Amino acid sequence: MKTIEIRAKIRICSHSELSVEQKNVVEAAKRATSGSYSPYSNFKVGAAVLLANGEIITGSNQENAAYPSGLCAERTAIFYAGANYPDVAIHKLAIISRQGDEFGREICSPCGACRQVICEAEARAGAPIEILLCSATEAYIFDGIDGLLPFGFSGKDLQCDAAAEKH
């Protein structure tokens, strides 16, 4: 038997310690929570992506009574960016939640489906995306999706040679 240890580098800082660029993306994610349609959970999530061209695209979670027909904030923002700026890489992604008028006391982390979409966005661009998972007071910063999804599945896994190498 063989054992592998997986580690993730996470930088934790207060909002005041963020760079101007990071603050701008986090503030955009906060504003995006206002567009959330979440009548069932009352859990509003906002996401913002900073593109290589300087554009900031936002998204919010959109619930639906016919679960799972809704869509998370992260995927809303990433898919919009991909559809409207297909050749522009995503540099940063910020995610934050809000209930009522209060931003979350805990870090808001993406679901498995969103992690997979972030993995694909990185593969599409050929570069990691800085991910900022935010609460009301602090941010956890990851240098790429590997810290959240260590065994991500991407297009390279669909190639016969890559699949043979894994076994």
C-alpha cells in the first residue's frame, strides 16, 4: 500500500490586507449578492471574476423550485465570461454569501460542480485562477483550483494516453 498526503496552501487575510485589485473583485461579489434569486434558502451568493482584459463579471445564485434547475453564482459568472469573452482568461474569482443584510460569518466555498467548472476554466486558459473565498471579515486565498480540487478532471483525462498512464 502507498499513501499520498495532499496539502493546500491557503493565505488567510482580513479584507483590509487585500490588494486594490482583490478588493475590487470582492466588492463586486458583495454587490452581486443583490441579484440573487434565493426564495427557498435565503442564502444569497455573489461571485465576481476579474478577466485578463480588466473587465469584472459578476454572477449570483439563481434558485428554482424544481431542484436542481438553479445555478450557483460561480457558474453564472464563469459561464457569462466564457460566452461573452471566450478568448480572455479569468485571473481572479471572489465568492461571498449573505443572509438578509449580513455577509456570512463563515467562508463561502464552491460546491463540487463549481469546482469542476473552475478547473475547466483554468484548463481553457492554460493558467491558474486566484480564488478568494470570503466571509464578512476575511478571505482565504488559493493560488488555483488545485487547493480546492486536488484530483480535478479535465480534457487531458479524456485522452487515451493520459487515461492509460493513470492505470
